[in-house]
Amino acid sequence: MFDIGIIGAGPAGYAAAIRASQRGLSVVLFEKKDIGGTCLNRGCIPTKTILHSCNVLNYLKNTNKLGINAENITFDFSKIQERQKIVSEKIRKSLTALIKGYGITIVEEEANIENKHVIKTTSNSFEVKNIIIATGSKPNKIKFSGNYDESFVLTSDDILNIDELPSTILIVGSGAIGIEWARILACLGVKVTIVEMMEKIVPYADYEVSERVVRLLKKSRIDFHTSTTINEIQGKSVILSNDKTLEPDCILLGAGRLPETCCGKISDNLEINKFIKTDCNFKTNIENIYAIGDVNGVSMLAHSAMKQAEDVIEYILNGTCHAFNKNLVPSVIYGTPEIASIGKTEQQLQQEEIEYKKSFFPISALGKAYADDKIEGFIKILANDTEILGAHIISEEASAMIEQIAIAMTNKISPKQLQEVIFAHPTYSEGIFESILGLDNIALHIPQN
């Protein structure tokens, strides 16, 4: 009998398996597709690999002002696609070897929970003391009214396997998936239009982030329609709710993901309301069965999944409760510039009637940004005298800077304490220091209010 059986080897599942093994538990890990899950094989890694090619392409197209003559810049889309597959494959092989190195049994078959102590595959049966469901999520496949070929509508999985770029594309949704793919495709010469059903682009972002993203989209010649949905599709004619008709080569669905909640016979006994319901320790309504990662809907991000994996193993071992705090999870939309956030938006603080101070620091005030010719963006910090309540950054290296704020928030470091930190010059991180000073209206490199 294994101490733990884990279904799904994405960030939640493999992190839980490794942590359990490190803590002396025996583990069997089931994965019916690819080790690494969506993040490694169909999400984070392949899209960031393609984005890197786009970032280099954009950089080369603008080198003349840097004194570098780069002419007739072209790209080979087939090689870009080939590289993202190679990168994912290399990491997958390395990750598989790492997992096996911890003595974890990997079963590459579909797993079904027969009862709370038995997991079955087509070829075998495994007895376990505890079960962790980490089955992840899948693209939200929206069905539209009308008459059209199913191949006309692509998911985020499908687009990673296309051989040729479309000339025009309509992207549904302006969250992380929609914005990242809009940036990729626009960079590669595709005419991009975004349809967003909510009132603003990047609907759940701070309003000043949303406003700046609109400017970035316009700069990239990306069209968009907010408060708009697709009424119907006839052939390749897409009729929008605002009475406009578009004729893209294809549609990309970037409107979220759905949990993979089917786990065999036990599914009928689990409490599922779209997501598998868990308590604060990720325990389901069945005593020794847990659910972590996208499948529980708490926070559908890979780094959230890995944190939940660590917490659930500690709880299984010794009952330690960590109380996962979604407010401390940073989020990033990649591209140039990066868009990163953590904590509350200004609208949320206003709605919850929480008192706060606000600092807004333009990236263009940083020497490093000018030296790099990357002056687009800002750092916005919301805080009170004792803690940072939220931060929102659009900048080169925003993904690294938001982590500095995450460390401060997690450890309840006050703005006054951060003012004592010495930040290296010239760096983008200096913007964090300036923003903290700005809470008291004493930033060094912008005029006082």
C-alpha cells in the first residue's frame, strides 16, 4: 500500500509527489497524458517560448536607434513552433527523471478512483492510504449559435499545433491567455481583434492597468470590442452583439478554463459545484481524499498549485494548517512590457471601504529604462502605514519586481521598513523603492504632488 496516490502530474501533482517523497512517504503518481501537465506542455512554457521569439523579433526591428543596423528581419514560423515543442520536451524529460530520482512510482495511464483506498487503471489496481486529485483543467470550449466548421474555432491547445499563421484572427477574451496570444500573433503579422464581454480589457485588473493595456493594444494595432459577445457564426462570418460583422480566418478561445473533475466511481460521491469543493486544507467531503490546483478553483495558476501541494502534504503528515491566502498570489501577463499584479485593486479597496494611500511611479523616470529603451509602464502601490495592500506593475521585468512585493506582503513588511532597503542602481527594482517613497510623497525622481 502506498502512503499517497496522486492523480495528475502537472505542477500540483508532481510538486506534491516530490514533497511527499522528501518527507519520507511512498507515492504513486498517475498521468494519462504528459508529465508536467498543461503548464509545461500546453500552457506556460510553450507560450513563453514563442513569446521569447517575438520579443527578440520586436527588439531587432527597433535596433537602429541603438546604433545597430539590422535590416530585412524575417522569421520562420515553423521553426518557432518546432522550438516550443523541443523546449517542452526537454523540460518534460528532465522533470520525469527528477520525479523518478525521488523513488516515485509513475503510472502513465488514466486513473480512476474505485473507492477511497483504491485507484484503478486499465492494467492494474493500487491501494493507497490517501488520495490527492490534481487533474488540472482544460480549455473552455464555447459553442456558438450558427453554422460553422468546428476547425474554425481554436482552443489554446489547438493553436500550439498550427502549421501556418492565419492572416486575421478573432480572440475571445482579454485575460492572460487572450492578451498573450494577441501580442504573439500581432508581432508575427496577424491582424488581431479581441472581443471581451466585460466592460474593460483585462477585466479583473486594476483600472489603471486596464487603461494602459488599451494603449498598448492600440500601439500594436490590435482592435478590440468591449461589452461585446458573439451572437452567431455563419461560415466565416462572425456577427457580434454590437451589430458588427467580422470575417477572420479563425477564432481563438481565450475565455478561461474548466476543471477536469472526472475521477471515476468516486466522482458521484464528491461534492462538486463546477470545481471540486474543499475545505481550507484542500480536503474534500471524503475523509482521506484531497483536491489541489486548478481542479478546486481556488486560484488557477501553476505557482498556486505548487504552493497548495506543499501545504496539503504538511497537513496529511502532521495536521498543519497553512490557510492558503489567494491575496498573496502574484499574477503575470507576459510580453513586452510585462503586466504583473498582487493583492487588492484600487476598486476593490474602494468597494470594501478600506483606507489606503496610493503611489504611482512612471517607469520613464528610471535611468535603466531609458538605457534599455524600455520606458513604457508604471508601478502602482496601494498601502496603509503598516502593510502593502496591493501592487500593479507594467514594465520590463515586472514579473521579477512583483515578487519583491510578494515577499514584503507575505512577511508583513511595512512600507517604512522597505524604505530602509538599499536598491541597486541602475535597475528597474529602483522603481519599487521610489514607489514606496511615493506613498509619503517623497519619491526622489518625480516631482512632488
